[in-house]
Amino acid sequence: MPIIRRAALLVLAAALAGPALAAGRVTVLTSVFPLQEFAAAVLGDRGESGLLLPPGASVHNWQPRPGDVLKLASADLFISVGAGLEPWLEDVLKSVPPGRLRLLEVSRGLALLPAGAGDPGEEAQGHAHGASDPHLWLDFGLDRAVVEKIVAALSEIDPAGAASFRRNADALEDRLKLLDARFSEALKGCAGRTFVVAGHAAFGYLAKRYGLVQKALYGLSPDAQPRPRQMMDVVDFCRREGLRTVFFETSVPPDLARTLAAEIGGRVLVLHAGHSPTRDQVMNRVGFFDMMEQNLRNLREGLGCR
């Protein structure tokens, strides 16, 4: 971000640097959709939680605008994943008045998968800005640890709401436990354990938690472009293993998935990484739990589960 533009944004942001809690409500912004939903659930009626990025934006390479800096400057708390997921964050925070915004990086202190670990046998392309896999929200056990971090941060900002935050968090963690148990039970009796993703390797945590194997077309960076050799390797792998389903994310065009499926005489199913809802999902009020339930249905279909 140019220095002149940054200075101008700093002046604009400083103009809004008044305490949001004066109105008795906490304002939270997050970088990815699951964190926004978790924060909203914990807040209840004591505040509001919003997503900094617009629908369908890629958290990996999004570029903030002046209005986004103003939104940050008017919030009480910004929750990010860290682990290299938000490479733009350090720069944009330079345009927010020092001490105005509390920050919570939820990946700190958690047991993260190393880059490339979610796709055994593949060349570890890693992530553009980190040595760990940042897609931790696809492990519902880690999500409960994330919720605890959110409770602690909100209770520091609004001590009077601590008891309410605790009750709300307990209810949310119960939902996450139930979702975890549903995945665990429903993915037991499957004909296969390997799923192919025609995109980046975002599902390592989900695969590890439920004893599955992710075979992705390329590494953790969504900006990577698969080489023809990689395409043929995946086609050969599918033919060798008898796989007839290719998964794709709604955040990327399905062209690659359709090409792979045509090569193996198979079909295409959606698998949501969940980091950012599409505009249609926002309009239809599709939530994180809805996305994960669809993931479970499609995984069961694709893996031939009984």
C-alpha cells in the first residue's frame, strides 16, 4: 500500500477511533466465515459480528479498500486465523490507529498440520506465507479450542457479558461436538477412504480427523496452477484406485473438476472449504454448519458409505 494512501487512511480511521462499547455492544470483524459465525454465536445479543471480506473473496489474496480500513477502525476486535492465511493483514493494520483495535489470532498455540501433511505422497507446495496448514476450522475439535479463545477475548472487552458469553459458547461447543460425532459415525463404513479435490489442498484437517486421505490437484496455495503432468498423475491415480468422484470448491470454477471427471468417466460433487460464502449462499442464509452437513452428504456419496 503506498505511503501517501496509507497516511490518508490513517487520518480517516483516526476520525472513527471512538469506543464502540459506549453503546453497550461489542463489534467484531473476522477474516473468514467460520470465525464470524462462531463470534456471532458467542456474542448473542451483546454485539454483532461481521466478515471483513466480501462474499466469495479469496482470503489468501484479497486486497483491502479504504472503506475496509474504516470498518476495522470502528471495531472492538478483529479475529484472524494466522498461520499465513491473511498475508495482507500486517500492512492494513498499519492504517489503523495504534491501540484502537484488539487482535485475536486463533491459530496461536494450536497443534497445526505442517504444510503438505494433508496430502501424503504429493510434492509439498506449501502455502504462500506459512509453513503450516491454516485451514484449521475443518477440524471440529480445534474449533472448540477456537471458541474458547473467542470467549476469553470477548470477556476481556465486555466483562459484564462474561456469563452470557460462557453460556453461548457452551451451546456452540455442543453443536460442534454433535457435528464431529456425526462425521465420525457416518464416515466409518465407506468403500473408499481417499477423496480427490480438483483444487488446492484445503481439507487436510478434515481428512486427518476422520481417517481419510486427501488427494489434491495442487498444494495449499489457491493461486497455484496445476501442470499437465499433475493433471495426468491425478487421472492415473483415479484410474488405478478405481475412483469415480472428483470434488471441487464453490470458490473456484469447476472446469478442472469436470475435465478430470470426464477423463475418468466420473462425476463432480461440491466440497466446501467454508472460508468465504458465495453471494448466493449469503442470500439464502447458508451457514457454516449447513456447508459442513452438505460436505458430509457428498463425502458419503463420493466414498460409497453405507
